Amino acid sequence: MADFKMEAAKAAIKLIQPGQTIGLGAGTTIANLVLLIAAESGLAGSLTLVSSSFKTTALMREHGLNVQSIAFTKSPAIYFDGCDQFDRELNALKSGGGIHTSEKILASMADEFILLGDAAKFVDRLDATYPLVIEVLPAALSLMTERLSGYFPDTKISTRMSDKKDGAAISDNGNLLLDVYFTQLPALNELNVLVKMIPGVVEHSLFYRMAVKGIIAGAEGIKVITPAR
């Protein structure tokens, strides 16, 4: 059976030029891309790599790649990342890892933000399969829950809990993560702005019209999606 995530990574590496600064997110497809970069010694030695993910950073260091901190990075040529789901307009939900704040920073810094994934991640329109994840300051937890319940009465809101310790999961920035489950997603442009305007929000996991290209690997081969905007 074909490894579609590896096929997507193979398509992505063709876009990388020697000497570039490249941003990488998290997930299996990105890990495959790291391995492909490391295998091309001529290319690998010329690149500066930066990641929003602790695991990806550790993998890059393990393979001796040149890794730079986000804080010292200016403009990556490309930021590659996967997601839980993305649509024809390249709106994406990145709900699993809880590192969407760092991911959005890199996506915003890059000249191009390109989504990678297998065909199962691609839908015509985003739906409510995955939660919207909100990174929130601990002091704003009650306010967030109250405001969200008022704006979206049919939602289920829960503080993400750790499966490795007793208590809440804590983001890389020392904040809480709220998982917001909708019965039906609101209009994305409204959702994007409304949540951000609640005091105490650090960032949410809807990537609204940020990507410029999507690379999908599936049974029909590689497809490149560009939004009709």
C-alpha cells in the first residue's frame, strides 16, 4: 500500500532550493520531509531549518541539520505544515498538537505557507469533526468559557487535560488549551475574528486563508490545490 504521507513529502522537497531558510511544522508528513532533507547531503548542508514543534526540532538535530530558533528567524522562504483538515480555500484546522500559536507565527513570517497531507485530510468545506482549540491565559479561563457559551450556545467547551499527569495540559507558552466542539462550524471569517477579540486569547487553531498552496497525496497521485480568492 502506498505511503501517501511520504509521497506528499517527496513532492514538497522538490520546492526547496539550496541556501533557503525553511520552516517545518509537526506530524508524520513533516517527519518524512525531515528524513528526505537529511538524505540529500548537498541540500541539507545549505539549509537553515526552523520548527514550531519540539519533536520536529529534536528529529532535525538528531540528523545533524542546521536548526535555528524561531526568535532569531526573519523570513523563511517556505513554511510546510500538516493539519487535521483543510478545504478548497486552504482554511485549515490544526487541533491535535496544541502548538498552533507557534505554527501561526511561522506561517505568518514565511514567504509561502504550504499545507501537506494525504487525501483523507481534504474536504470541500471545513466541518465540525475536529474542535477549535484556543490557547488562553489561565486568568481568562472563566471569561473565555462564559463568552464562548454566550456566542455559541450549542458548543461543548472543555479544558484539555494531560494524559501524563494529574491536571490540565499546559501549552509551550505556559497557558491553558480549550477544546471547543461545535455542532456546526460558524462562518469562518466571523469565527476567526470573534474568538480573537475575547480578552485573554493567545491564539486559536483555525488557520483562515493563510496557506497559499496545498499538496495532497492520494490514490490518484499528487494534487496541488491553490485557493480561488
